[in-house]
Amino acid sequence: MNGKSDSYIVVAGGQNMDIFGCPFNKLIFRDSNPGNVKIFPGGVGRNIANNLSLLDEKVKFITIFVSDFFSEYLLQDCIQIGLDMSE
């Protein structure tokens, strides 16, 4: 931090859930393809806020959430990584 305990950086931007799917075998179009699906918190604003937080900066993150599972997951992730979500 820059020495001022009351200073912070504001990041206003998007957040979203990145969903990545990979089939176990060669992809067969227009058919079922067993495989793995992974989800990761993402979005340009969220990623910038996260990286600033990793640099020990105090960060307030302003974004929009809707009422669904992914938004609740993303909100809890932002809180867990140390972002101030009070705004």
C-alpha cells in the first residue's frame, strides 16, 4: 500500500462466470459428449480488482449482480479474495 490507511482503489466493471467444457474424447457434433465442465470467476473488472488485491492494495469493487446461483458464488468469491463489496 502507499502508506495511507484510508486510501483505496475503486474498480467499476464487469464480472461473470467463465464456463469451460472439455470432452473426454473427440468432439462429436449434434450428439452427447461426456466430459468435464469447470467454472471460474472472471470478467475484466473482477480480474483487475483481484490482481490489485493480490498486490496488497485496498480495493472497492463496484459491479452488478443478479439473483441466481452464479451471482451468489461470484459475490462470495469477491469477499473471500478481500474485495470491498459494500458499494
